[in-house]
Amino acid sequence: MSLEKEIRNFIPMTETAYYILLSLNKPRHGYGIIQHVEKITEGRIRLGSGTVYGTLSKMQKNKIISIYADEDRKTIYEITDLGKILIREEINRIKELYNNGVEYGEDFYDSDN
């Protein structure tokens, strides 16, 4: 599959997928990902283990992540080169959304509300 097709298949990401990949800035196990996402979103997102492990399984199947280590009943995951490309693309997409919101969004606010 071409890289452009991979990008089209995975971008835009769900918020869950985005934060899971963002959490793999270093190798982590599933519970570590859950904790990291809760911390960086200041508790706004609390991922359930079923959601995390289901998403990790799909990401592994699609070669977005791989197993870094499997020790003491804890599988540790890491992001692959494809995963890094995808997270960078998603970050750039989100930056565009933000910048356009800043530039054009003020029209949706009025001083009375």
C-alpha cells in the first residue's frame, strides 16, 4: 500500500488513536498509556482498557506500532516509522484546524454571549 493511501486510511484519527500514538513518544505498556493520556488531558479523557487494547491490536496489525518488549505479563509497545509519519500528519492537520479557528472563529463570538 502506498504511503499516501495509508495516510488517507488513518487520517483524520480518532481522539483515542491520536492520544495513544502521542503517548508512545517512548515505549509504554497499555496501563502506562492509559495513565499518560489521563495526565496530559488533565483527566478529560479516561481510556478504558478494552478500548486501549482493541486500538493497540488494530494498530499493531496495521504496522503503526510494534511490540518493544514482552515482560512480566506486560506488553510494551513502541511506535513504528509509519506511526511516526501518521502522528506528524495528524498534528499538522490539527494545527491547520487550530490556525483556521483562530483566524476565522472570532466571527462566531459576539460581545453579548
